[in-house]
Amino acid sequence: MQHYGVRDVERLLRLPRSTIRALMDAGFVTPTRGPRNAWLFSFRDLIVLRTAQALVAADVPRQRITRSVKELRRRLPESMPLSGLSICAVGGRVVVKEGTRRWRADSGQYLLAFEGDPQAGSLSVMERVAPLSSESADQWFEEGVALEARDTEGAEAAYRKAIALQPSRTDARINLGRLLHEARQFHRAEQVYREAIAHCGSDPVLFYNLGVLLDDMARKAEAVEAYQSALRADPRFSDCHYNLSLLCHELGKPKEAIRHMAQYRKLTAN
């Protein structure tokens, strides 16, 4: 099953981290923890997050949202269907279109085609199954995301094309660096992150990912510097405080380790 980090959710759904956290606190999704204690979201989580946020914005009653989201999660596929999904609110109900089928999320009841298929306010999720015919940074980035689970070389090539077309694409550089890191191509990943920082500036996720990479390369002091740079850009980066606490403990800096762990707990409370 493919998983997505917080940064992926921010990018794909265009939701700020504060909204993601609020929807998590409300119990709409319960992501798992991955390496470095980072949150990992499933495909189902992405759909549920976007749907819950849209229903909250539409003033749908909280009880109905909770019931609909619970059933929606149970009925959604584990991975992105080739037929695509369209999810929307119709008269306060959550309606799902999957291929030629339409059903209510709260009950699973199938609907006739004319019972609600509005274009406005819907969320469409599609997976590309054919090569891109035109070149744009957005298209190559999306192609890279779609290819990651089954063709890492193709995903790398797609991200590099996105970067070549738009050098300021921080998201493509982050994904490319992570892809190479996961493939244990550490030096190539470091090069991607260093170039990204030079081109895109002080993005906290770039510094955070670089810190994780340097830690895995046993370059602990440099990893500390990278994490500190991430926190200068975003002092509320809780996962960064957590990793830095563990690293300071390894380096024999107990006071700093305690301070960062306390900050992590404060940021993740509630």
C-alpha cells in the first residue's frame, strides 16, 4: 500500500498543516507512524481528509459528517482505482461516483445517475494510465507521483523533467530526494537536497529531509545543523524537534534532548 507524508498531503490536497492537524484531532483520520516517527497517510486517509474538510466548510452537521466519513472509509478501496473517484456533497449527503456507479457514503445505497452528479464542489481522483502528451512541470510532477509505487526510475525521470521545466519546484525536488534516499542512493539524494536549497531557499522540509539523510549517513553533527535550519524556518515543526531530541541524546547532549522533546510534546498535545 502506498503511503503519503504530511508534505504530500499538503501538496496534493492543498490543505495547510493546521487544517490537517485539526481533522486528525477530530478523529476523521488516524494515520500510522513511519520512520523518524513521521505521520503516514493512506489513500483512504487522503480522500477522507479532503471530504471532511469540504463538508465542514459546507456547514454539514458534525454528526452526519462523522457517520458519512466512517462509512466512506470502510467502503473506499485500499489504493487508487483506475476508474477514478468523484466525491461531492449533494443536499448535505456525501455521494461517491466510482466508474459508472454512484452511492451514498453514509449508507452504501446506490443512486440513479440523475440523483446527483454535480461538477461544482466535487473532488475527483484519477490515476494516469497513458503517457503524457504535453510537457508541463505540473504534469511531469503528477506523473512522478503516480509512478513512484511501480516504476522508481520512471518517477525519477518525471521529477527531473518537472525540475528542468520549473527549477523552483520545491515539491519535485523534495520527492526526488526522498525517492533516492529510499533507494539508498545517499550521495545522489544529498546532491538533490543541496541543489534544492540553493535554488528554492529555506524550505523547512528540505532541511528536515536533509537532516534525516545525513543522520542515516552517520554524519550526526551535520544532521543537527540541518534540523536546526529547519526549525529556524518553522519553529513549530514537531517531527523535527522529535528527531533532534533523539540525535542530541545520541551525541551526549541531554539538556538539548530534553528541551526538544518537551517542545515536541507541547506541539503535539491535544
